[in-house]
Amino acid sequence: MKKVFESNAVYHSSKDISASGLKDIFSQSVNYKLTRKNKETDAMRFGTAVHDLLQEGKKEFLRRYYFMPKLDLRTKAGKEVKAEHLKIAKDRVVFDSQQGRDLFWILDNFLKNKLAVHYATGIIEQSHYLEFEGVPVRVRPDCHSDTWISDIKTTREPNKFDFKREVNFRNYDLQACFYSDCLGYDPKHFRFIAIRNTYPFDNGVYSLNEDQISRGRYKYEKALREWKHYLDTGEALGFYSDELNKDGSIIL
């Protein structure tokens, strides 16, 4: 196993399959994974900023992010002021001042939750490259120690019942089990730190139950088999499944 600290850009440039790729395969197909064009949304940008703030702290965060005051961009003066701020920001990531207030509110609430702080204190974003089940894979936990792995998730509703549905819908269970099994951890020791991305910006720490672990393993094992089929044959089927009728139709 290769372990390295590297940028997100370098990590995501690897052709080795990741949990994100397996999610695409499980929810859609290998062909979808290969042809999908990633597009960063505002929600994704905000989620990345939350990760960076909670893991790096405010001082380091402000070296890479810049907050611009609200401006009336319908006017020439507003556009000129914006241009001046962009010069000051240089290569920093730019958010508006309201988003800045929201982010620091999230940080304040996070620091009040000792359990969340505990599971965000360890080895941060270390890339791991290995062969798993005969397939080159890569995993990059948000944070891990010798005994646990954690992952920060921004969400609209961090309460137990809503986040449980989100774990299944977004295939977070697949990710948790894949990371755990690849790195030799018990999935029971995987922790999600769920952060509400809207007011009042509360949070919670969650683990998987036995049913979720079984389902998460089923998901990644099925997707991994389909990816291996592609690597072995070069055949990227639109919808490949182990559960077929004799005529080749897929059993729903």
C-alpha cells in the first residue's frame, strides 16, 4: 500500500477506482462512470470550504479563502469594487461575506461538540493506493487514527432519521464500508460528522448499524465486480448486473 499526502487535484487525477466511482457504478453503470463530466456546484464548493475550515482551522483557512462584501453588480461602481476585491483576493477562493459568516458559525458550533472535534483530530486527508480484490483502488479518508475513520458530510438535516435516509440515498454506506475494508478497519468504527449547511448550523456524529454495513458491503462489492469486468474485458456496459434472466434482461 502506498500512502502519500497530496493535493485533491493529484488524487482525483488517478485512474484507480475510488468510492465516488463505485457510487456512480452502483447507482448507474460503468458506462456512466466513464462518461460522466464532473461539474462543481455551489453546494459542493461550500461543502469543500466546510471541510477545509474544520480541518485546517481559521488561520490557515483565511490564507486560501477570501470573503467579498455584498455588492450591487448592476452598477458600474459595484463592478469596479468587485474587480478591486478580486485583485486583493489573488488566487484565493472567493465567497461572499454572508457565506463567510455562515462558515464561521458552523465552526463555532462544531468546536462545542467534543465528540465531533475528537473524530476530526488525527491524520488528515492522506491518500492510500492499493490493490483490493484484484483491482487498483484509491481511498482518501477525511481523517483517521489507528482505530477509526471519519468523514465530514454537509447536509440539510443532520438529525438521526433524516441523515439515515441520506446515508442510503447518497450511498455513504458504500463509501464507509469500502474505506474500512480497504484499510483494515471494522466498519463499526467509521464515523460520519454531519454538519447542517443552513441555520442553525448544528451537527451530529453517527455510526452505521449492522444492516447498513451489510448493505454498504453489498453495494461496493457489486460495483467493484462490474468495474473489474470492464478492466478485464474492456466492455463498459450501460447496465451490467449479476442478476439477469436467461434472455439477458436485468431483474429489477
